[in-house]
Amino acid sequence: MGQKHTISCLVENHFGVLCRVAGLISARGFNIDSLTVGETEDATVSRMTIVVDADERTLEQVKKQLNRLIDVIKVQELKDGEFIDRELVLIKVTATPAKRGEVIQIAETFQSKVVDVNTKTVTVECSGDQGKIHAFLEVMKPFGIKEVVRTGRIALARGTAKEVAKEETSS
């Protein structure tokens, strides 16, 4: 199709907003790769970070239609290099007592945290950009991945709020 795009969407924290936004995007015929929602510094406002695979024309249509939704405050495409993104993953791997030390050492190398250990498995929490998460999962595969859960991408534009506001009014 196209390429992956990250959209940051500030919305009123009202019932049904998530459903309307997801429905609008899926109705355009493309899949949501990742969608995260959380409160902002203002409890009445949530930030949705949406990662979609779309061409430029379709993406522009979706951004315009998102802006028309009554509960949407602001829609911003976050372009590569202009934002900071993170994802959290919990991964449970097979780890016999003989291999446990190696798993823990790899976790430390990735600046990750061991959150559970038992006689057969080790569960590790890792956060970072998608490249780091992908590399961590690849390194853990040989141990035998039992379970993985990922949060999806969260992202913020680089710079201060004043800088971002100034850039938006000048464009």
C-alpha cells in the first residue's frame, strides 16, 4: 500500500471517541498498525497515537475527516525525525536455570528489567523505539518466546509546546 505514518490526535475525553476514530480509519480500508490512547496533562483531553499504513492521498483524506469529528481537538502527522516514540513490551521466554543468567544479561544489555522469574521462564520488560523492541525480540527468539504483549507506539513531537505552536501558526 503506502508507508507507515504516525498521527497524533488530541480528543475530548468522551465516551465513544475511540470507536468513532477507529471506525473512520478502518472505513477507509486500511489497517491500524498501532493505536494507543491516554490522558494528557489535562484530564479532559486524551492523546491518541495512531500508526497506519497509507499512501499520502489517503492519509490526507483521513486527517481531514478526523478534524471534522466533533470531539477531535487537533490532528498532527508526526514526521520521521521530528518526534520521539516509545513502545513497551513484556516478553516471557523459556529459561532453564542454566540459561537464566544469559537471559538476564541480555535484558541488562538492552537496559530492560526482569519482572518475573520462576523455574521455567523469565519475564522481561523492555521499552524503547520500534527498532530497539524489534532487536530485543530477535535476540530473545532462540530462548523460546512463550508470550509477548506490546503497548503500541506512543509519540510526541520534538521541541517545546511554544516551539510547536509557533511552527504550526507560521505554516
